Amino acid sequence: MTALRVQGLRSGYGKVPILAGVDLLVAGGEVVAVVGPNGSGKSTLLKTICGLIRPYSGQILFDGRDMAGRPSYHIARAGISYVPEGGRLFPNMTVRENLLMGAFATPANLKSGLLEEIYTLFPILQRRGRQYAATLSGGEKQMLAISRGLVSSPKILMLDEPSLGIAPKLVEEIYDRLHALKAKGLTVLLVEQNTNFALELADRAYVLENGRIVLEGSGQDVAANPEIKRHFLGL
């Protein structure tokens, strides 16, 4: 079942075009990675899908409905959860308060035992529950950002650079948790500079360069591609 289909998507900032006709597919229960060099349009793609940037043209079909140009809150309520680069937490709110904000549009989720599931996935967050988000380490902040995205029980979770600025050991821990979410059948669209981790996790992957998809295939096939090895993996 197709969860998300992007067709001919053109987008940018004001009159500065970034995406030049992107086609992309994410099936239900699938992890799809988008990799590529800095400035290729990866973050712009996620921001356009979630409604933070209005596209110039193209379709964003989610569960058969075109979301292109709709306000971000409408898209979030439809089931697309976006975890931005850097997490964008509320620094002067506690860990628990940040999690509760994730359920602002879906408060019934708090009665379903969802927080307990998240604490099982990220135990450190329960121990840090009363701490202000600003006092967390980089890895803990990213765990909180991902968890806040999960509190809304999304149909698809979009992650923008979850490993950015995080110590390697904690990156491994975060990706271990993402593998656990994958095993539970969560649909994920992942943008990542850490190509090794992203392609190992992904069922399928797209390579974005200069606003265009230049390669697609299984995560393994993309990782094995000689051009990808040379440009992104340093092999």
C-alpha cells in the first residue's frame, strides 16, 4: 500500500528554485532514505511535504489525497509527523512537557499507553522527565525530538538529519532504536548525511543532487553503487 507519493514536485524559497521535479514513493511499513550532498534539496523536500514550504507545482499524495499547498497543521493531523534538523525542542520546557506537546493535536493518545511505549524505547527520557530540554546532551535531545514526533501516532515519520552533531556512540544508539521502530512496521522517510547508517536502515533509497533524483534502488544496491561509494562513503 502506498503511503506517500510525490510527483513532479517543484519547490524553493521565494523565487529561488531548489527542487526541480522530484518523484518519490514511500510504501506503508517501508523505510525510505534520501541521501545526497549538502545543498541538494533534501531538507527542502521534507519541509515541502509537511507544508512549511509551499510548492511551485507538483503533487504530494498521502493516502490518496493531495496535500500540496495545504497548511502544516492540516498535514500533521492527517498523520505526517516531521522531526526537523536539530530537533527544534522547547528548551525551557521539561522533557515530559515536550512529549505532551507532541500530542497537542491528538490528546487521546496520552490515554493509550503510548508514553509508556516511548519510555520503553528511550528509557533515558523517563529518567530525565523533569529536566529542561536545554540541559540534555545532543543525543538525548535527538531522542526526545524523535519521541515527540511519535506521540502523535503518525502514519509516516519524517526525520531530517537525525545524526547531525551527535557523538558516534549515540548515533549508533539512535539508529538501533530506529531499527526497532522499523521492525514494528513504522513508515519512515529519512533524510541523512550519514549515508552508511541511512542505507543500512533503508528498504529503498533515493539520491538527490541539484534538486533532482539521480539514482534510486534498494538501500543495499545504492550503497554498493561505485559513484555512491566514491562520493558519499569515501571508498
